[in-house]
Amino acid sequence: MGHIHVPTYEIFPNNNDEEVFYCNLGSWKHTVKRTTVKNKTKFLKRTQISYFIVKESNKSLNTQFIIKDMI
């Protein structure tokens, strides 16, 4: 697992004049996925990043943690 040592956060307004907080945790990890192309097994290197989003709605906070595969 890697770390960019620069965790960041951004605040974005949404359409309802409420704020959305984007938090980049600054971490990533390499993964290997197996796939089949034309009846041959191939292995693809991917990188997973993680971040979370906090949205304010009706005076409550909703959180979403996301892990995304990057090529």
C-alpha cells in the first residue's frame, strides 16, 4: 500500500446551497486482476485509490466511502 503523504480535502457547493466535502486519504495500493482475452489468461496491474465524501442534507451528514480501480 502506498501513500502520497498529501491527504487533501475540498469543499464544493451543490445545487441546494449545501456543501459537499471531498476527502482524499492520500493512500493507494496496487492490485492484480485476472482476465481472459481470446481464450488466454491475462493479468492486469491496477491501482486502487480511496476517498470519502460527506454531504450535508436537511441538517444531517451523509457519508460515502469509495474505493476505485485506476488503470
